[in-house]
Amino acid sequence: MTRVNVRFSLLFLPLACACLAQGQSTKPAGVSVRAAQAQPGQVQPVAPGTLAAPRIPRLILDPAIPEVQKVEYLGNGHIEVAGAVLTLMPGDYPRARALAGYVARRVLAAREQLDEVDVSVYDKPSYGGFGGPLPLLTASVPRERLNDFLEWSAGRGSFDRVWLSSKPGAAPARPPDRVRELSVNFLGSLADKTADAVRHTTAKVLGGVQGGLLYRGNGKSALSALTFDDAPHPMYEPLLLDLLRRDGVHATFFVIGRNARAYPYFVSDMAAQGHEVGNHTYHHVRLPPLPVAVATQEMVRASQVIQGITGKPVRYFRPPGGDYTPATLKAAEGLGLTTVFWTDDPGDFQNPGTDVLIERYTRTLRRGGIVLLHDNAPEMLQALPELLRVAEDRNIDLNTVGMLVGQPQALGRPETGRSVPGQATPQRTPALVPAELRVSPRP
Ligand SMILES: [Zn+2]
């Protein structure tokens, strides 16, 4: 595996004009950006009050490939990963596999520092960004496995790090909410709020799971839980998992069910590398406004997707936006899910700057705490090595929620994900290929 020795910060500096994203914000730091600019799960900024995100470099292919909407790339100081987005008209669906192979080859050829390219092919008429309708096809292609992927894209052999939609072009049943976890919000009657205040205080004072809620662990513990919301993301996930693996740190990922469905190999990687996978609803929606049956279904579908990938029961749930009601709390308990909040939120999704992020985290990190981060916040990725070092200096063992409450996760399927980029894994993707996506010989 080629390792790049690029200083991480350099990847965020403005590059030559030809490599910059078109239409990116040119607002100076400190200027608020409208919340409606991005969908949940997309590159930040997302939430109200967010500052301008660091610029993500784009790779320009020459000659251009008409179906390629963008190719972004990021590094974590050790490896580089590119994310390529393609759109196809319905009549071109048969070209999806061959085109994905062609694009993967061109991207890896265009930048020799890249260790991996992740390809997402969407239906062009319904394309709505990362939070819009699901892709037709996704693939994670480590450089050393390019030939395997090219064989698969040509209709020969198999490739495990790929996903094909069973309903190409289908729109999502429910659009995701533009929401980030900023504060815990309980919604209910005055009596409900009084009861919740007691539960809340008890959980904070005593620590551990209280009445189906977890606010913090035991303060005498040497552990603090590290949690990442809104996973998985096709460019950030391999970079984040790589950093955690290098430091031997395990975390809990609260994944969005629909995104886990489209990128199952990253969820397999999480489980295989000893991380815990939690439930963050299927569509990433605020639950309180929904009928209880619909809210419950959001939890059920996400747990089904996760367990279908990892083979492990899902035990922890984090409501989008931190919003919950007595009904959602009860529904989660009925599904065997503990509702998990947090003690330390450095606000990575607001792009406050890595120095501010590190300062906030350093100030609030505590034994028995629960740290809230988001897997697709660029500044989180940039600051993470320092965040891990601060915990180590304080002899705080960052670990999963399950470990924090003394419930190590159950054994599931044998480990099948990769421990390093490029390691082969067994076939996990359904072998059935929808007629629309059957291979075509030409890209
Ligand atoms: Zn979220």
C-alpha cells in the first residue's frame, strides 16, 4: 500500500483554480451559511449557524467524462481517498457497472497519491445529492484491488465492496431532515417534562442506563465513550476508520439506515474493526412530529439494515437532533434499544475551526463522558489525531458505548471487513443484479 506523506493541513489549503470546487462558498470564516445549502450526510456545512466548511479539493479529469459530476478527495495524513459522483439517465443504466470501472481507473490514474476511490452512481433525473434518493450503484475500490473491480465491472468474477440498488431510480419514501445533534430536546406535556427531568437528573447523577436513557457512564471509570453520528459517508468513512485503527481506538457509530444500506461494506468494516454500530433512524428524521408507528418503523428499519450487515443485535439508539418524547423512548425500549445522549459536544458540524474544536473538547473531556462527533465533518477528521492524544495524555480510554456501560458487544458474524484499506473480504453483497444494471460492454 502506498502511503502518502502529505501534511494533512495542506489538503485544505486553496489549490490551483482548476482544482477547486465550482460554486463553493467564498465567505470568510465567521460568516454564517444558510442551513438549506446541503442535505444531511453531505459535506458540511449543514446546520443553522454553521460556518463555512473547509474547501474540499476536486480532481479534474482530462479529458472529462460527461457522466462525472464531481470527484473530491481528502487525506488524513496517512492515506488519501477520492469520492466520485456519477449520474446516468435511465436509458443508460446498463452502462453503470462498466462506467464505474472506467471512472475508478481514470481517477486512480489521475492522482497517484490516492489509496482508494469510492464511486457512487445516481439516477440523473432524481439526483439530489448525498441526502437525496439513493444511488444505483456504489463501490469502494482500494488501488490494489482495481483489477478485481475492473473484472467485476466487465461482468466477470465478483467484488465484495460493491452495492447495487434493487430499485434503480426509486425516490426515497421520506426526505431526510436537515438536522444535527446540538442539544437534547425532550417534547411532552408538563407532567412528562417533570418525569423526564427526574429521569434526566438521575441518569446524570448516577450515570449508566436509567429508565432507558444513557446520559453518561460512571465517573470513576477510566473510560469515555467516543461516538460518531450520521455515518457512513463514502469519502470520510475509510479515512476515519484508518485513523482510529492506527491509534487502536474503538468507537460507536450511530448510522443512518438508508446510508448503511447503500454503503454496507463500510458498516462491515466498522464491525470487523471492533467498533459498535448504533441506530440513528432509517431516514435521519426528527421523531417527535411523527405518529408513533412511523417513528417506531424508522428505528425498526435501521436496526434491520444494520443487523443484516453485521449479524449483531443493535443495542443503542441516538435520536436525530437529540429530540425524543415519552413515546419514542418507550418504542426504543420495546425494541431493545437504549437511547443514548452525550456529555461532550465540541460542535464539529459547525466548522468552528480545528483550534476551537480541540479547545472545546479538551475543556469538556471527562471520565465516564460521552463524546459526540460527526463522521463527515472535515474539521473532525483534521482534529481527530489531537483529540485522541489529549485523551491518552489524561489516561482516558476512549471506547464504545457498550464498554462504557459494561456491556461489551456480542459476537456476531466472523470478521469479514478489512482491517486495512484493500484487504480482501468475502462476498457480502446480494448476487442478484437488477435487469437495469446488468453489464454493458461499453462504458
Ligand atoms: Zn444526526
